[in-house]
Amino acid sequence: MNKWITIGILVLVAGCDVPQAPVVTGPDGQPRIQINTSGLTCYEQRCLDINPAARSVRQVGNRTTGIPGNINVSSGTVTPDEFKQMGVAASLAGGMGSRGDNR
């Protein structure tokens, strides 16, 4: 019985949408995603841990890597295209077991 309750809860949680980061209009009229500095910033079902102070980004399960140099995060917002670029950089950082460290 407990097994079926657990499976039901997992199905329910898996079907839930990830809370999206607020999207605001920048001074140039372009939509911008607000960076959550105390947790994950999620947009279009992708979540990144962005640290503007350290200029670093991490995807859950991967190593932390630098934010690409052409992206300015000092305002606390990024464009959707910049968010996607950071997602690619975070994906390429690799996770546990990459770079030969099998711990």
C-alpha cells in the first residue's frame, strides 16, 4: 500500500510545473529574466544556479562554471537568449565523474 502511495506522489510531483523566474521589461524594451540570487533561476523548464557576484553558473548535477564573458549579469537580469547561452555553458561543465575524478 505504501508503495502505491509513494508512486502516486512521485507522479503528481513529476507532473508539476517548475516555478518560473519573473520576466520584466528592460530599459531597452526587451524582456529580461530576473536572477534569483538565493536559489535556482528557472525559465522554460530549465533551472540554473546563477551567482552574479562570482560570475558563475551551475546546472543541477554539474560543476560550477564561469558565465560567458559577453553576458552582463550586474543588473540582476538577463535576456532569454543570454539565459540559454548560460544553460549551454553550464551543461558543458560536466558532472560528477567527468575530468577523470571518479569519486
